Amino acid sequence: MTLATAYRNKIDALWLDFHSGGITNPITVIEQISYLMFARLLDITESRNEKRAGRLKKDFKRLFPEDKQHIRWSHFRNEGGDRMLTIVRDEFFPFMRTNLQQHPLGRYLKDANCLIPPGNLPSSSSGRTGKCFTVPADEIRTNKYDLSLTRYKVTQHEESTYEPPKTLLKRMNKLGQEVLKDIADLEGMLK
């Protein structure tokens, strides 16, 4: 098995975890995995800056303030499934939406939401998640990974459309009037 195949299998296993947890829309799964990958990359950047500042004995501007160190990937990835989900959903995502606006990708994060339902990111997934995102960046660039396209071809996606509540209420009122008219006609026949 080649290294690329091994990483592909890890991502596929993570994909199945999301799918079995109730997230079946391929775009949503890709989005959620991308947010987790971004969390890891932010942590890698912060660790690199910490080491550089330590070597040079200089201060640096932290991405994560001292009171938010627990929302770094290297910290929350070791938590159990529910605790990890609570940190990611209730602390990391709001932090990402509000505090990373100066980041080059900040404008894309302002609407970021964690859509993973409670209980659907078990500890085994967090371990699997950690292993999936240890692919070296150079290898990603070299192999030009685009797992989303291959996965998207395999999974069927049905587009759902929803009508606004006002339209539904109008239809219900119209249907109710028709039912009342039919009842009145039936009562007229019985007389």
C-alpha cells in the first residue's frame, strides 16, 4: 500500500465517521473536515512561532491568548469525544469567527459553524482525526490531494428545497378553506 493510499484510507474512515454520525451532505463533511484541518494548521503555526521566539528570545504576537491555550488542536485533540466536541463547538468556532478576522482566511471564517451533533464524534474518531491530519504539508502539495472530488462522485446528493413559512401558511389556509367548503357541500347533500 502506498503512502497516498494509506492517507486516503484514513480520510475515508473519518468520512464514514461523519456519515454514520448523521452528516451525509458531502459538502458539509468536506467543510467540517477543512475546519478541523485549519484548527491543526493554526496550532502548528503557533507552535512554530513559539519555538522561533524561544530561540531568538523575542516576544511574538500569539494567535491564541494565554487563557485560550486549551482550544489549540494539540490540547483538545486528547480530550474525549463529548468534551472535545464541546471545546470545538462552543469555544474554538466562536474564537475562529471573532478573533481570526486579521488572518488571511478570516473573511471566510465569519460564518463558520460546527455542525457535528453531540455524541457523534467519539474518542476513536478524535484519535483517527489526529492521525489523518498528520500528513506533511509538502506531501499534500506534491500529491495534490483532492479527496473531495473522488468522494463526491461516490456519494449521491439530493438537493432539498424548503419553502418559506409564510408560503406554507398560505397553502394550509387555502387547503383548510377547501376542506370546510367540501364539508359544507357534504352536509348540504345529507339534508
